[in-house]
Amino acid sequence: MLVVENLQVSYGVIKAIKDISIKVNEKSIVTLIGANGAGKTTTLRAISGIVRASDDSRIYYNNKDIKNLPPHKIVGLGLSQVPEGRLIFANLTVKENLEMGSYLRKDKHNITNDLEFVFSIFPRLKERLNQPGGTLSGGEQQMLAISRALMSKPKMLLLDEPSLGIAPILVKTIFEKIVEINAKLGMTILLVEQNAHMALSIADYGYVLETGRVILEGPAKELESNPEVRKAYLGEI
């Protein structure tokens, strides 16, 4: 579904992504793990068209070249990102945030059904439908950010650090819901996460990034049992 080959991204003279190649199969959950500054978020932003990839980079989504397309066109093709830090519209209500997610859709008659699906996954949002997004807790805002992306009717989600700034008890809930979305909708998911244990526990396949390069890849269960990964990312000696 998604193929990234030889991805390179620079910020001025600094090369943040040096040569990354990853593949995400349809209906799978794939994770990118690594320390701060490894290039995880920049990789997602390049896929989404938010930052520019080099001329030598190749990014294909459903066999279509999407490299450096405008972000709204990439969303229109069915690829939506849930950004790091959630970035909901704090002054808009929960309902208005969700409506913003469906802005590009032409099948307006299906939006009500999709809202009900979102509420079945995250019932807390229905309880807070008319509250400003900025009054929600961190965990509730993450639920809203994921739901806003779902309202664009994507075939694939890019999730950037969904556990960031969330109470541990809600982190478990968020990851359970990611699995549920994958299972119920057949949604393909590319997950960027510092919480390597949680990410590898739900993923099918994983890539370990370090200073802009993939240094290790494999089935998630194999990475989880890899001594180097356990020492560097799972806090084991």
C-alpha cells in the first residue's frame, strides 16, 4: 500500500533523513521506533507532503507517486496523519473539529454514519460533543485527533506519537483503540512511537531508526525479543 524508497530530507544544510526505505502492506500495523531526533516525525511529514523530500526520493501510495504533492491532495487520496501533539482546534467544539475532518468529502450523506462509528470507538467524545476541544484532557484530545483523521474517510492512518503527554492509564486505552480501528475498518496504520514496548506489542512489522537511517527491521515480535532493541529501547540491560 505504501512504499518509501531512498527517502532523504534536509533542513537547510542538515540532512535529517539520510536514506530511508520502508514498506507498509495493506491492513497491517507497521511501527517506526527510535530515540528523539532519529527522524521518525520527519519521515511521516515527508510522506504527508508537509516537508519536501529530495529529488532522488520515491514515495508511492497505492502505486501512485505522491512525493511532494500538496498535503490536502494526499488526504484526498485516502492517507491521513494524526500529528504529534494532537494539534486539534482548541477554540472549536468537538463536533466542529470532527466536521473539519470531513471537509474534503463529497459523500456528505455518509458522514452521520461515520460519526456514529467514531462515537462507538470513543464514546467519551459524544459526551463532550459541544465542549471546546481545548477543555479536553490530553487523552481525550488524542481521541479527538484520531477521530478527526477518521472523518476524512482514509484508507491509511499515519499516527505520530499517540502516547505523548498522556496519562499511562489512557495510553493503554489509546493503543487498544488503534488495534480496534485496524481490525474493524481494515485500516492500514503506520505508527511512530517512542514507547517501543507498546508499539511493538500491537504492530505486525517494525523499523528501528537512528540518526536518519533504518538500522534494523523485522517482524515486531522478533524486534521485541532482539537483545539490542531490548537494551536500547525497552529499558533492559
